[in-house]
Amino acid sequence: MMKKVNYFNSTLNGEIHVPGDKSISHRAVMFGSIANGTTTVEHFLPGEDCLSTISCFEKMGVNIQRNGESVTIQGNGFEGLLEPKEILDVGNSGTTTRLILGILAGLPLHACLIGDASIAKRPMKRVTNPLREMGAKIDGREDGQFTPISIRGGSLKGLTYQSPVASAQVKSAILLAGLNGEGITTVTEPHQSRDHTERMLKAFGIDVQVEGHSVSIEGGQSLQATSVFVPGDISSAAFFLVAGAIVPNSEIVLKNVGINPSRIGIIEVLEQMGANIKVENKREENFEPFADLTISTSTLKGIEISGDVIPRLIDEIPIIALLATQAEGMTVIKDASELKVKETNRIDTVVNELSKLGAVIEATDDGMIIHGKKGTLRGAEVNSHGDHRIGMMLAIASLLSEGDMFIEDTEAIAVSYPTFFEHIEKLVK
Ligand code: SPQ
């Protein structure tokens, strides 16, 4: 669907609660499904990706009741999962695909996974290869690189794995398989990726050892059901953090946003660029910290974003690119070639779509260079290309773009932020 928006010359003021964290919502359903007992989840994200996860576990016989943002899962341990009679449809969700493969790797079941056109292009050997090394039988298009993928699990041996990429999905898939492996499974990453799996497994009673960038787990442990509160998603909050900083005369308060240290690269970048951002009321539940964030219109300067911080803000790079167009000077983003294997090639889509608005931005092999303050952006016909984060970035860009903006394929936004446009409307004055 093509959506016409024109928010030019508006200000943004007020308070919102962004929806629940997508990574944590997925894990709550998955871990609840393999735990013993009844798990309850509050402030679950009812986005399409997490609904795909629910539907996959329902197809494996798990009783899951959802009432809006509250979910109850009756888990019967790993053994409670049944061989699915139907194909598991993972929709647009990389997290669902890769973590389910890890869960199924150690079970004596056969399952087939399929997703949408974007999932069909995302690399899966990063998980299928180590899971095969542990003993799972996996086949799929191009030798298990792409969906459709079929898996027949079985007895696994523990693995010591040095991951070539910092990826929470790779780490999580291997650790989940390791729960059914013989002995100890250790995953070491080049940089730390988000650690929601480690934190939530602890909440479900699992002993997880973390040392530097290595995480280890001993096979044979079982998960005990618990209650999970899902904090607001910092990756969703990021769109309004940036909007509050770049739209004149604005101030936005974002309540209960997750501030897990492995996710707060966006706050670090905003602070380094000179933004007025406050983090208040810090609290923690189930080992996940959250806080209230306040952002107001700021004078920004360009910076270099590279190295260790990249995994802490990988999903925020599209909106950071827009932020950089409003900063004084140049912003250089490096070491981010993982962007090429997300819902779209996010280096190319960001550069192409922002260029249509008149931004001065170049793609590099592992990131992009953005030249800030090169004149007012102008409305144009743009396209999310089915990528929720690109769609939201373009809608925020319309706040600073003169004239009408026509955004193709805004439906994609429902993957992670179904109430996104309602929240813009609530804040726009
Ligand atoms: O689930 P999916 O499609 O991979 O979603 C994205 C997103 O932008 O929402 C990436 F495209 O987030 C990933 C994130 O990039 C979610 C995730 C997780 O929940 O474990 C981890 C990151 O990916 P990776 O490859 O670093 O593991």
C-alpha cells in the first residue's frame, strides 16, 4: 500500500509507551514453549514477526493463549514439542527461523521452514553449518543456505564454536541446541551481540556462563516456567529518539524502554553527537533493565560509528543515517557489512531512498558516509522495499521534508511496530 504523508513543519511533543521488545517477545514465547509449566508474558509485542513465532509453536502442539499484549504458554519441556504436520511459516522473521532451528536440532522430529521473499534471501548456513556439526540433519536450498529448509534433529554433541560474525541469532541457535547436546557448548563472538538469550535463560533457571565474548551452557538442563515482563523496544524507541532530536521545538518522553547494555548504541551515538537525552527511573525485571527516556531538539555534530558499537545499534543504522543528515559535518559508518543481509540490503536501501529526498549520502563496502546539513529534504516517492525499519525511517524523514511524501509498502511496519503511525499522530502538534 502506498501511504501519503506530510508532516513538514510539525513539532513533536508528548509521551508514548513504545511496544514490547521484539527480540525479548520472541524468546519469551520460545522459552515458554520448551519450559515445564505455565509461562506468562506481559507487554508482549503483537507484531507480525512475533505472531509468526507463536504460530510455529502452536503447530508443534504448544497451547498458547494471547489476549492483546498478554500471553500464556503451557510448556511441557522440549519433549512436549510435537512433530509439526504442517510447514512452519516464519513470515519475515530471521529470529524465528534461526532460533527455531536451534531448538529443533536436538529433537527427534522432522520439520520444514519457509518464509517470505525476503527471508528466502537471508543466509542460513551461519546456523545450519554449526548445527550440522553438532549432529542435526539439515537440508535446504543451496545446501542449507536458504529457505525452504528442512531439519531432522537427533542426539547432539556439545560444540566449541568461534563465530565469524557477531550475531545474537547464531549464538542463540547454537546455545539452544547445546541444551540438548552432550557436554558443554561454548560460542565465542568477535564482538558482543545482544544478550537477551543469556539473560532470559537465567530467568528460566538455566546456568549460563559468560566470560568476555564467550557464552557456555551445559547440556541436559531443563527450563522452568516463569513470568516475563517485556520492556519497550529500544529499536522502536530509536525512531522517536531521532525524531525528537531533529524536529524543531520538540520534546518526547518514552516510557519503560529497554536499556540492556548490548542494545544501547543508539543512546551512545546520540550523546556523542550532542543530543539532549535523559535516561531516568532505571529499573530491572527478569535481568532486563529499562528506563524512561526524554529527548528534545538538539544541535548535532557528525561522528564516526565503527567497531564494537556496531552490534549494539545494528538495527538502528537506517534511522541513524537520517539523524546524520541533520548534523553539522560528516558521519562515517564502518564495520557494518551485516546490514547487507537484513530484511533488505540496508546499505543500498538507505542510500537509495534517502538520496531520493535530496540527502547527500554514499554507500561504502561496509557502511555509508553521510554529509550533514546539505539543505532541506524534499518529499518524494519512496519505498520501504518490505523492510519495516526503512518504512519507519522514511516516515520520520517526512517530518523534515518539504512537500508530500509517498511511501510504498508501509504494511511492512507491522512486523515490529503495528501502532507506529498512531504514535506519530499522537505526538504531532
Ligand atoms: O528477526 P530479524 O528479521 O533478523 O530482525 C532484525 C530487525 O531489524 O528487526 C534484523 F533484520 O533484528 C535482528 C537483529 O539484527 C534481531 C536479533 C535477535 O532478536 O536475535 C538479532 C539481530 O540479528 P543478528 O544477525 O545480529 O543476530
